[in-house]
Amino acid sequence: MGLITGLLTLPVAPVRGVVWVAEKLNEAAERELSDPRVLRAQLAVLNQELEAGDITLEEFEREEDRLLDRLHAARAARVPDDRR
């Protein structure tokens, strides 16, 4: 980057820094949302909450369906497409 370009883009440097941080946070969140280990751990916690009586069966089934859908989507995304 040249001196002139560096000086001209200096005012937007903080914005670029914030965008970079936001992108990194988004990447980390996406990894956690699709990590099968995290999803299985959340299912285990959900089972414990049901057994302890902290949630109703309806709440359990709704959350379980949501977590299982995410788990299946994560697994499907990791399987290579052999139908080409």
C-alpha cells in the first residue's frame, strides 16, 4: 500500500477493523452451530432438563427437533456430493 493510499484510507481503518472482527465472530458462531459435538452436548443437556422436570415434554420435543435438524444439516454439509 502506497503512502497516498494509506493516508486516504486511514479514516475508514476503524470500520475495516470492526468488519474484520464481526466476520471472525460470525465464522466462530457458524462453526459452533454446526459442530456435531456441540449439538450432541446440547441434546444431552436437554435430556437432563427433561429428567429434572425443568422443561415440559412439548418443550423438549420442540428443542430436540430443532437440534436434530441442525445435526442432520451439519452432517449433510460434511458429506461430499458423489452424484456429479
